[in-house]
Amino acid sequence: MNNQSGVLAKRSLALLLVVAVAVTAVIGWWPGKNTVVQPPEEIEDYLFWQAKDLTDFKLIGANSKTLSLNDLKGKWSFIFFGYTHCPDVCPLTMGVLGQAFRLLEKDPAASQEIQGIFISVDPKRDTPELLKEYVAYFNSKFTGVTGDTAQLDALARQMSALYTIHPREPEKTGDNYLVSHNSTVFLVDPQGRLYGRFPPPQAPQEIAEIFIKIRMFYNERSKKRWFFF
């Protein structure tokens, strides 16, 4: 009888220890603590107040390759919505982003974690093959994709990337029409969340320097999510 009581006592003690460790871990990791870490003043205007989870999507690029939410995870994605027939904003923004990527090559660790994605909102004229040729002109780390109207609208709404395809003017022939769109470069974090943005006017040095600071803040914040007493 005494032996049985001793066994039960030992089991109770072991159970209490397990519970104590679990409680310590729960207290040590507190989701709310992650939100109180404030970003440095110099980057706070580039970050969204709260990172936004994106729902899955499917767009198509050259060689029938698809781009989905999973392809954004594990890297920092610089995303720009536009179209190849754009006469000014698109080539200017893509050129600036391409220069920023070349500046980031000076930091090999950061450079390996980035990718540029050009999403054409003009699938009628922008074929995947044309997009591949277009983005390669600006940087080898860029990918060009598009999709049907429903696919594009679903993703654009999530990221507040507004665009409007204007009807062709009567005096013009063929597929000569314009597309209005915003010129913001969106930043998606390695978890696939809308994390920040670079509003116009952009400058290569600014994008590179701010991104390095954002990445540093992100990494430091991730380390602070877990701690034990």
C-alpha cells in the first residue's frame, strides 16, 4: 500500500513539473508582447500598423510557371502592379527598384532574401513571355506575372493596389489604351504578409537603406517573440 502511495506521489510530482514548464513557456511567449515593440522612427512610415495576412492566389508567368502565396514565403518580395505599355511610371519605378536591388547586392545576406515581382494588370496585351523579357531588362531577380481579371482584382484588393483600364479613345486604333494605377511598391515579408510599402517618389538609395533597417527590425523582433524566465 505504501509503495503504491509512493508511486502516485512521484507521478503527481512529475505532472506538476510538466504543468509548471508549460505555464512558464506560455508566460514566456506572449503574443501581445510582439505588438509593443515599436519600430525605429526612420522606418515607421514605411510599415503598416499591423502586418496583413494574404489569402492564396495564382498568377502565371513565362514557361507556364505559376506564382502563388507559397512562392512569397521565405523571401522578402517587392511587388509592383503595372503594365508593359505604360509610358512613364512603370519603367521609371522598375528602373529605380532595379538600381535598389543592385545596391543591396553589397549585403549578400540581404540580397539572397529578396525578389522583385511585377504584376501586370493588362493581361490582354501582356503575355507571360513579354513580361519575362520586360522585367529582365531591369534586374535578373525580377519575375513578371499576370492573370485573368478576377485573379488580379482579388490580389489587388488585398493589397489596396488600385487600377483602372480606360476604354480605347475613338480616334485611336488597335489596342492603344491607357491603364491608371498607383505607383507604390509593396513589401511582403517572409511569412507572406503585407508588411510595408514604398510610396512615390522612390529613390534607389532610400529603398535600399530603409529595407536594410526594416529587415534588421524584423529579425530582432522575431528573436524577442520567445523568452523564458
